[in-house]
Amino acid sequence: MVEQQFVKANEKTDLNVVRTFLENNGFRNTKNHDYLNEELGLILEDLHDENVLTQDGMLCFIDTVFYIAPEKIISITN
């Protein structure tokens, strides 16, 4: 079970900022709002502006769908 504090957005989330943040942390955009980090073997999905809130300039990832990627999936997406 995952629990997080209540987050109230006080800024509009810029999806370009989300993309830059994720790319700077080793993720690449695979389609729409989905990202893959091949080194970590993690897939993050559904990172649209209703699931990534911005509070005081900080991105807050809520309701993110994430998977541990088997090696087969990683090799297919290359």
C-alpha cells in the first residue's frame, strides 16, 4: 500500500516541465504521457496534468501507474 499526504495544486502543471524532470532523471518518453527508464527497468504511465500536480513549484506525482519492466519489454521498446 502506498500513502501520501494531501496535495493541493496552487499552479498549473506544465507537461514540458514534467518531461524535462523525467528526462533529467533517466526516463524517456515512449508515447503520450508514458515514460521508461531502461537502467532502472521502470515504466511510468498516465502522467498527464491531472496526475502530476504542482504545489509551490514542486511536482507532485499522484495516481501514477508504474511497473517494473521485464527485460523483454525493455528490449522491444528500443
